[in-house]
Amino acid sequence: MRIDSRTSPRRHLRRRLAASVLTAALGAGLLGGCAEDSEDPGAEDSGGKGGTVVSVGVFGVFGYKQAGLYDEYEKLNPGVTIKENSTERNEDYYPALLNHLTAGSGLSDIQAVEVDNINELATLQADKFVDLGKAPGVEKGDWLDWKWDQAATESGSTIGLGTDIGPMGICYRKDLFKKAGLPTDRD
């Protein structure tokens, strides 16, 4: 059975969640990106036009650009331009992120962090991140408790907002399972 993804309620929920994460992160990035650092990729000159360039560091394909979320945000916030800095693999991205954190420069305004790495940052480098739990529009109740807690620090701040929970599913045709003599109930 094919589900039309254009009308799937889960797809709309994921898109709203991604948009809310992006909006919160961009809002915090705009606040955090106000410091001057000529080595910072997010500190680009707006060319005297009064605009703000927000850099977003990601690894792989996060899909924000492809889904049009950057364009949508820019339309809703005239004068803001989003520049994505993408590294193909987290194996290259994360060590560079750690180096930039240690140096205190070279960071994007918003940095993606792989879930396998977030606890290390929340434990050892929490002071280098904005508390996104206090960002406008961010409600803890919009996330599963365990997902929120992954990026929580000892002091109670939240250094990241999960973009997904990594669910997986298997679909099968009950009639073919039955014909093959396989169980067709969930237990």
C-alpha cells in the first residue's frame, strides 16, 4: 500500500517540527551570531545593506535546504540570508567542530551535532552553546522527554534540539505472509 506523503499527517508533523527547530536555532543563532569574529564563517559582511547572514554548519544532507525551509525562513524574515556550510561526513565534521570550539573561532552560527556526539558536548563544552531551551517558540513538551534530555546539561540548559527520533518501520502484505504460512499478527 502506498501512502501519499503529501497528505500524511506524520509528514506535516515532521515538517512543522523541522521548521520549529530551524526557527528556534536560527533565532538563537541570530542572537549568538552578533559577536564580531573575522574568522567566523557566520560573521560575513552584509555588504552594507543592513542584512544578516546566518551560517548553518551541517554534515551530510539534513534536508532543510532541499525542503525549502531556508527559503521559507528568509521570506518570513526579510534581510536574513542563510548560508549552509556542509561537510560530507560526520567523521570529518565533528573533529573540525571540536577544533573550532577549542580555538573559539571558525564556527558557524548554528552547528549541527550528531546524536552520538551531543552528550560529549553537553557534558564537556556546554558553556560554549546557547541555551535553546530559553529560545522563543521552544517548548520542552514538543519533544519526547528522552530526546530533550540527550542535549541537556548538568545545569539544566539545553544545547541542542533533536530533529528526529530515528524511527524505523517494516510494512508487509498480510495476504502474502498468510499465503507463505508466516504469522500475520503483531505478537
